[in-house]
Amino acid sequence: MGAIRLDLIGRYLRPHRKVVLRGMAALVVVNLLSVSIPLLVRQVIDDLQDGFALRDVLAQAGLIVALATAMGAVRLYSRMQVFGVGRQVEADLKQQIFDHLLLQEPGWVQTTGSGEVISRATSDVENVRRLLGFAVLSLTNTALAYALTLPAMLAIDPWLSLAAVGLYPVMLMVVRLFGGRMMRQQRRQQEALASLSDLIQEDLSGISAIKIYGQEATEEQAFAGRNRVYRDAALNLARTRSTLFPLLEGISSISLLLLLALGSGQLESGRLTIGDLVALILFVERLVFPTALLGFTLNTFQTGQVSLERVEELLRRQPLVVSPRVPQAPGQPSRGAVEARGLTVRYPNAPRPALVDVSFALQPGELVAVVGPVGCGKTTLARALGRMVQVDPGQLWLDGVDITTLDLADLRGRVGLVPQEGYLFTASLADNLRYGEPEAPLERVREAARQARLDGDIKGFPDGYDTLVGERGITLSGGQRQRTALGRALLVQSPLLVLDDALASVDNTTAAEILRSIREERSRQETSAQHDGRTILMISHQLSAAAACDRVLVLEDGRLVQEGTHNDLLTQRGTYQRLWDREQATEQLKAAG
């Protein structure tokens, strides 16, 4: 069985030790009753040899029925207790894993793979539940059954008892052999079912592409292939099961026949009574199920231990980005002033840093653009401001406070980050917009939609703000998804708004209107003298949008190579002028074509 991790098993069972002890105590009672019933039957049968009174027989039968009923009730209680612990551990463990996953940085989930994480949080946790519920109960029950039953059998006839259970090790070996094969076949069946389900989900999500390119026949063939794999896996599992269980019944029957053959000779010689033989038959039958189940239990125990270690490995993984133990109070008032001092960011296992010695400052209320070639570090800068990636202390400051000293909830409440691919949930448009503030009234939701220039689209929907957004926002266009994600950030009203190419799917006219709306809102805030308005850092590959900003930061190869207004940068030979000339040439070609 390999190294038994009793330390891990004990740690998970310790919080439920009282319930487990009650279940074990109930199992002791069950096995005591199970031993007493055959002995009572033996006494009744032997008493019948010398004549009997019907009243005595009925009384003995009533006692046996009462004991059997009590045994069934106590057995049910023991299973409810021990299996209940397994279910409770499963629920607690899933909650613990989910809470732990929410603490991890996004990059880890993306590199690890969601399928691997989901497998550990579902399949492995179920195996742990079987280990702590079924396996613990089965092993305990088997140990008690043999510990109490074998002495009773040996007391009746030692040699006959040993001959009767002599085939049980063979039964255990058969179960171990077939049990391992069944587990592998069942795993292949589950993998085939998962593959089939993935194809169905993918085709339903991409049904438009299938129709556009006329690939119905191709998808039908793909489904038929995966369906055959699932069918074959299911049939192989069914064949193994249909072979194993009759084989176990055959071994059990041979053991019983051997007992009857040898026992009849003992009866003839007078060394054994009929009651003794019947009691031995009942005892042998009673040991069949625990013996057969022991093989499955050992396989479950091994699988559960592997899954337990995989779950522990997941829970031991510490996030790279965490809140400080003693967080500092954020700067007051919240103005959205940002300063980078030699900002350098390197992803784990990356050959070179994504950002190198970047320094700049954003004044409260400024609208600043960040531009540069693909892969220059623009998105990394956006993630660094929200601490979605690891940032070293003393490199990024918000309102005069080092962001690494702030509680993550405080920081992210002051930095509104809108990614290029804004994730939408399967919920209404209103709920997607108010995701950052679930209790926001509808008036604020409508105002955020108006600023994001989404209100006109929503008016055209039959259900308006109650329109259900499909999975990942599939029912909306790319521009509508981006504007919904933007409206969500605008509703939170954080002092710093970071747009990571969040208007890439929006036409230039609408993008200009959105920026104008945000700036008008900023002007109203400045006029009210409450604060300096919202600071906006807009990352964009469209230089025409950057031209409308107060300043432009130009990144290349992870370094800040230029900084200034649009007009100033056009007068300088460098990256910005080259990018601008390329964009203008592209627009001219489109106009000419």
C-alpha cells in the first residue's frame, strides 16, 4: 500500500473525532450483535433436537428478530456518522480550496491550467471523501468482523473454521487484481465523458462559426469518434464488473460447499452438532462481504492518499501577491496620484524582465496614454498598478503610499482596471455593470452605462438592463462587451482608472465620445471642488486616441523611451513618430482601398 500518511488522515479527521468515535463505537455494537445472532441460532437449533414448545421457539425467534433489527439500526447510525464525516470534509475542503484559489495571482492559474485545478478541486476531493468515509468505515468494520467472528468460529471447530476461510485470501487477491483494473477503466470512462462534454460545450459556444463555415459534418464525425471512445470505455468497465462479481460468488460458494462437505463428516462422527454447523455457515457468509470489500477498500485507500497529497500540494501553494501583515492606511484624500520609481517586473521563469527601470508620475486628474509596439510591457504596467503581478517595494506609489504596503482590497478599491478582454458573467446586464458594487442603485448603473456609451445599445434590447448576458458575454458584440466592462469600472468610481486597450473593439467615434464623457465627468468633479477628478491611464495601440490625452508615455522593450504631449513627440525622431507614421499610412491604405 505504500507509505500510509496517517498524519494527513488524522489531521482531517481530528476536527470530527467525536463523530468518528461514535461511529466506531456503533460498529463495535454491530459486530457484537452480528456474532451473537448465529450463536443464538445455534442454541435454538440444538434445543429443537430434544423436542420443543412453540412458545419457546416464538420467543427465541422474536429475540433474533429484535437483535437483527437493532443491528440494522445501529449499522445505519454508524454509516451516517462516518459517511457524514467524509461528506463534511468534502464540503469544507472544497470551500477551503475555492477560498485559497481566490488568493492566487491570475498568472498562476493561467500557467497551471484551469483543467488541472478543477480536477484537484473536484475529482481529487471526492477521492479524499471516499478515503475518510468509505475506506475508514470499511477497514474498521473488516477488522472488527474478523476480530470478533474468527474467535467464535475457532471455539466451535478450529480446523473446520480454517478450512472454510482458506479460500478468502484468493478472493482478496482477485478483488485487488480486478479492482485496480476497474479503477483504471472507470478513470478512462470519466476522461472520455469529459472529452465528450468539452466538445458539446465548445460546439454550442461556437455554433455560429460552425454554421458560417458549414462544418456540421466535421463536428458530427468528431462527436461520433469521441462517442465511440466513451462507449468502448463503458463496455470494458461493464465486462470487468460482470466477470468479477460472479467470480466472487463462485469462490464464496466453493467455500460454503467445502464447509458443508467437511461438516457433514463431523456431524456423522458426533463431534459437531447441527446447530454448530449452521452457526459456522452463518459466520462464513458474514465474512464474505467484508473480505470482498477489503480489496476495493485498499484500492480506494491508495487512490485517496494520492489525491490527498495532490490537494495538500495545491493548498500549500502560497500566492506571490499578498496583503502585508500590518497594512498601511491609504493616502487621504484619494486623489489618484501615481508615481513609478525604477519599476522593474519579471514574470517567473521569464528570460528577461517585462518592465525595466520605468519611472514616471501621474498628477491627480490627468489623462495619460501609454503606447508602444506589441510586447513592450503595456499590459504588465496595467497589472502592476493593480498588483496583479509581483511588484517589489518602493517602486510604485499611489497618493504617496507604497502600494505594497496597502491592503489588496484597499488598493483595488482605488484602482479601476479594465482589461482588453472584459470578462462578463452569465447574469443580467445590470448585474454585470454593478459587479464591483453589487448594491449600487439602478440610477448609478444607468449613469455608468451612459458614460461608457452603452445606454443606446441597452435601449435596443427587449429586456433592457434585465437582458441576460450569455456565457462570457457571447450574446453581445465585442464592442458591447468592452463597454460593459468599462461601465463596470466607471460605476466603482475609483480615483485611478486604468484602461488596458479597453476600447480596442470600439470604433474611433464612439471611443472619442467615451473619452469626452469621462473628461466631462472629471471637469464636473473638479468644479465641485471635492477632489481633482479621476486620473486615467489609457493603454492603447491607437495613437489617434492617445493624441487626445494630456500626455503620452512611450514604452519599447520594457523601457520608457519617450514622454510628452502628442505634438511634442511628433517633433522628435523616435518610437512615437515611427508608430504614428505607420498608423497614418495604414489609414490611408484603408481609405484608398
